[in-house]
Amino acid sequence: MAEHVSPRPPVTDPAADRPRRPDPGVPGADPPDPVDRRALDEAVHGTAELIGIDTVNRGGGDGREREAAEWVAERLAGAGLEPRLLEKAPGRTNVVARLSGSDPRADALLVHGHLDVVPADAADWTVPPFAGEIRDGVVWGRGAVDMKNAVAMTVALVRAWSRAGVRPRRDIVLAFTADEEDTAEYGAGHLVREHADLFEGCTEAIGESGAFTCHTTDGRRLYPVAAGERGTSWVRLTARGRAGHGSKVNRENAVARLAAAVNRIAEHHWPLRPAPAVRAALVELAVLHDVRPPRGDGDPAGADADREGPDGCRRAWEAVLADTPGDAAHIAVRERAVSELLDAIGPAAALVRSTLRNSANPTVLEAGGKINVIPGRAAGAVDGRVVPGGEEEFTETMDRLTGPWVEWEYHHHERPLEAPLDSRTYAVLRGSLLHFDPGAHVVPYFMSGGTDAKQFARLGIVGYGFTPLRLPPGFDYQAMFHGVDERVPAEALHFGVRALDRALRTL
């Protein structure tokens, strides 16, 4: 394939020529620095170009990633790689390539991202969602953070390595997938089932989300690095009843039965069940904000002294959040303590709030076709998410909440994932962020939704979420996912390329 370079003018970055802090302890990081101005420009313009390629995934097999996959493959080929285009169905295209590392004894590393995006209604947007506009140093459009930005950063980095003659220590397998925004049937799921040999030697993966800036109310910068994600439990509901005329009394109304079940599901309060990564995040956030848990009635005399200082705060929270059954009083103390902590830590609460427990949100209702006809059947859908160890609770609760007149079944079911926080990989990811933002704090992160990491986990690959972006105050990153006016600052992409370079070459 012929190499293509964007003709657009460069986006300036005042840090592009700034000297790097020497750090001989990190292999391959200094010198030379392969991240040149061209790499930074390619990350920005590549994000814009990919946004301009229609890869909307409407679900149920309705999508097309071919043009974006060809865009990626052409640029990887220009960097000396041999990308493969792989499809389960025409147009649902994946790209896989392997970059040889310098240490043949090292395990391979998977770096993955998805090419598809969710729909966007242009009427709601300030800037057309698929124009790929760069306006005032910001790239606008669907996919700017989820996740054409990461694809463009990775491609730009690989090309920079090629120009500088740089190789990472480990083999790196690059996988850019279709269908992540639905079931991964045409994307990572297909690759794992039919092309597992392409991932030979991969033991760990770097993928979606994590490593973005979260600003606290007191001006500190947090970077959450993802070490797990809740399981996916998408559910179909079916209510059956007696069809009839809308003017007649009908105690077997399928619509009413479904509505009652949906209301019970929506109103259910799931019990607190934080995964280890979530507990670790809660502890770190409590210590950073100097928030102590409420005293229990049974605390011994002198317990206040044990709670003093950062170490005391840490011990107090670890005791409250300990993974023990406990009685009703202890459970109530935990719920109260976590609720008060979330209130106290402001914007940082968004990093953990949705991952503390199982959840089930009704999302689809389908019933009837005429206002004066009571249908004999009504259907719905629920987006369920499950924390580690919460599968049995989810099943039993859904059985109870749906009741005798509504059947439920899984439409799509994936298990939760966890990655170790005490690993060298987590430490390297943390260190890469702090190298470029030394005044920041890195905290564990557990994703509320799902990514392609679930599919690659079937091959025994442990996944971390690391899409580094240094974002300005007031930028609500999480609201950008599937939201209106999705966008990313060019300088955030510049930071991301540098942090990604350091992490991948150090790993």
C-alpha cells in the first residue's frame, strides 16, 4: 500500500521542542525521543480524518468499518508492518499487525482499539458530528474520545518509531476492531474464535479508557488507570397475556405486566459489592481528600488515634471496606460511609459511583400497534452490568423482580474482568503518566461498561485500560462517551502520544 500523509497544516504544540527530563532508569525512554512534531500532528489530523469516515454501528450487524480499516492498514504498511484485513462479513473489517520487539524472550503485548462508533443526531450538535473539524485547537466529532483518538495516536506513534528506528522491548500486536459498540461478534469475538494464532505469546493488553485527567474541586489532577470492568448482562424481557379490546377490563394485560416488572427493576437498590480495584480506588480517594469513615458504635476507646494521618485514614477505610459478610449493622455502616465519601470528593466520585454494585437499567420497550387493542405480548430490554462475584445475585434478583408473568433471558452475556494492581505493568502505566505530569495522582479504576478486553480475556490476556489524555479543568470526559458534542483537545492528544510511547517502550 502507498504511504499517505495528511496535507493539513500542523497543529502547534509548545511542548514539542521542550527538553525531556533525563531518566536513565527507564529503558528506551531517553534519548532518542521518537515523538517528533510530525507524530503529534498525525495524531491530531488522524483523529479528524477517522471521524470523517462513517463507521456508525447501529447494532444487529448494521455497520461498516472497511474504509477506516483500510486507512489504518495503509499507514501501518507505510511504517514497514504487514497488516492483515480480516472480516466475518463484508465491510465488517478488522486490522491486525505485529511489530517485532528487541527481546525475543519477552511476552508479547496486545494494543487494541475499536473503529466503530455509536450513532449521533446532527441536530443536537454544535459541530457536525462526522465532519472531523479542528476548531480552536479542539477536534470535534463522534469518536473523538471513543475511540478514534486512541487509534490515531497509536498509528502515529508506530510511524514515529519507524522513522526513528526505534523498537519496543516486547513484540506488540496491534488490533483495530469492528463491532465493539455492539456485541463484538464481527470484531474481537471473530478474531479470538478464528484467528487466535495472531495473538500468540500475548499475555497482557492495553486498551480502551483510563489515564484521562479528572480534576478535583481543590485543583488536583487525578489519572484513573483501568484494571478491570463489570460484566455485561444484557437481558430481553417478554410478557405474555390475553389479547383483547382496549375498552374491556383485562387483568392479563401484557403491557401492564411488563410495565410493572420494568418499574421494579428500575427502582431496585442493589447492595454494595465493590471489587478489589474499586475498594483500592475508594481508599486512595479518601486519603487524597482526607475523608475518614464515620465511627461505628462498637469502635474501641482510642480508635481515633488509629485514624490519624494518611496511614490511619487508609487503615480505617480498609477496615470498613473489608470483603467480609458482616451483619446488617456493618452493611449499613459501609453504605453510609461510602455514600458520605462520594458526597465529599466531588467530581472524583464519578470514577467509582457506577461500579460499586450490580446495575440493571431498562432501555427498550416494545408493545402493541394500535391504541384500542390490548396486545397479547410485550417485550423489553435491560442493560445489566455485574461486578465480580455478583452473577448469582444478579440472576436471583432478576428472577424475583420480573415475577411470574414476565420471562427473561440473556441477549448478551460476558463475565467481569479484573487485572492485578500490584503488577509491573500497572506500575509502568502509572509511572508513564507521572513522568509527564509529576504533580498528579494515579488511582485505580474499574470500568462500569465493557470493552473488547472481555473477548481477548478468552485467550488468557490480562487487560488494562490506558488511553492517556491530559485534559483541561471543566472538560467532562466521561460525558463525551456516546454524548453530544464529543471532542478532544489537540494538546490532550499530544500528551497521549508521549505517555503511550513511554509506556509501550518501557513495558
